[in-house]
Amino acid sequence: MKLYLVLILVVLAVAVANKDKEDENLWKSYKQKFGKKHSPEKEARRKQNFIQRQRAIEKHNRENKEWKMGINRFTDMPEEKKKAFRGAKMFKNRVRSAEAGTVYPVLDRSLPTMIDYRRHRCMSPLKVDQGECGSCWTYAAILPIEFNSCRKTGTRVSLSEQMLVDCDPYNNGCNGGDYTEAWRFIKEKGGAMRSSAYPYVSATTLTNGTCKFRSTSVAAKVSSYDWTMPYPNETVSMAHLQRDGPLATSMKVPDSFFDYASGVYSDPACIVADENDVDHAVVIVGYGTTKATKALPATRHWIVRNSWGSGWGMGGYFLIKRGVNMCNIESWTAYVRVV
């Protein structure tokens, strides 16, 4: 009996040692892949974060058939660091552009079964990601202007998010903002500058008096903007997406969202009762429906562009359930028109 117990303990000890070695190899590989270099005092905590998330990701992928998680640069990050990648601070009193008028899309005609602007000639390539700066609102503001300017002129243009980080007095740079207020600023200022004249450097210039606006580098101007109303409304947002191009919006980001890799995202933690509970700005660039399989029914979804770089999600994009206001994503859709 004693010998049997000793053998069990030896087997367990070997298994633990093998698991520790496997974890160490995974950690080294992860750091190399994502260029992670931590100070000695942070190394142990980051490694522990990574191992915990790695196991949570493996468990999720075994159990969830709708969407998959994956390793990315967020996997070893503590929660306080992740906060810097959120940045939507929406004004509860939704201010409309005076020029927006009351002309709404016709809703009694059939809409396309899908729209996917990712493949549209006017969709700008993904830019440098926002980094540890809560400037997601600037990306959400700029992309629809770029797209609609191209649709109007026939020429693609890359506009400056950094101009908003540095110059917009209605928002708070890396400390967050509201894309409709950004459109207000761009309209009043006389337009948005080219990114080549005002490249993105995120938090490194977040100080008073750093605005480098030059009217000679303006490449697009805002004529009007508005919320899609009534909200949340799936059909209204779809109609505006068809008529007005990509829609800026805000959403609630639970911890699981940082691990998103593919599929149609949903999370019970993201079914939020308070429509004001949002903390991240993104851009809806399409919608569609997945094909039904033996394992899963067909799922309606939005196609959404994030500002965390091409190494996150599906090349910088994600799918999220449509028609259920998942993460409040249908409560804050807004469109912008250009001169």
C-alpha cells in the first residue's frame, strides 16, 4: 500500500514538473512572438497572467462553438493595463448636428441580405493601432469620414487621428472621448488633416498646447452628422449603413473580448441593462448571417472594425451578434456626411 502511494506521488510530481516545463516553454514562445520584455519585478506576475488566460482560452475553445479565443498581446496584461485600450466616454445627452435634418432612410424596402465594406475600394487599410491610449473614439470618428470622402471624390484619403488627440477641446485625448463631438470639432475647425501631415504618436504628445493644426493640410470636411434613430434598432442601423456608409458606435468591453479570435462574439456578461454602460468606440462596417451547421444555427451578426491592430481578432475586425444589442453596440450608432 505504501509503495502504491509513493508511486502515485511520483507520477503526480512528474506530471507537475512536465506541466511547469510546458508552461515555461509556452511563456518563452509567447514573449518572443509578441516582443514582450518585462522588468524582473513584473515578470512573475505577467507569466502568471499568461498561464491563467492560456488555460481559460483552452477551456473556452473546448466548450464554445460560436466563437473562439486566441493568444494575443493582451494575454499577459493585467486589468489596469487593459483599461488604457478602452476610451469611449459618450455624452448622455445626445447632441445632433444642426444640419442633420430629419430625412431618415426608407425602411419599407428590402435591405440587402449582407453588406461588407471591408472589401469596398473606399475602405482604408488598417493603421497603426491606438496603443495604450484611450483614443478609440478618434478612430471611430475618422474612418467613416475617410470612407465617405472617397465615395464622393473617388479617391482614398488617410486622415489624422492624432489631430483629434491633440487638438479637440470637446474630448480628452488619450483619456477618452465621443466621436460625435469629434465630428463637431472637425466641422467647426474646417476639416480633418491628412495623416501624413499629422501622424499618429498616441500618448507621447498628450500635453496642453501640442496642437499642430494646419488648414493647408485639410483633406476632408464634415457637413453633418447624427445618431441613427430610434435606437437601438437593428433595421434602422442596417438602412443607415447602406445609405451613409460605416457607422461609428460604442460598446461595453468585458474581459473575454480581449481574447477574441474568430466567430460571432457574444457573452452573457455583455448583455447590459444600462445603455450608457459603454467604454469602447468601434465602427460597424457591415452585417450578415452565418450559415447554419449541424452544431450551430444561423446567426445574424454585425461586421465591426476595431482599433487594436491587425494582430487582434480577424485581422483587426470582429463579428458580434446582431439584433440583440449585444454589449450595447446598437444603442450608439451614428453616421457622418462630408462636404
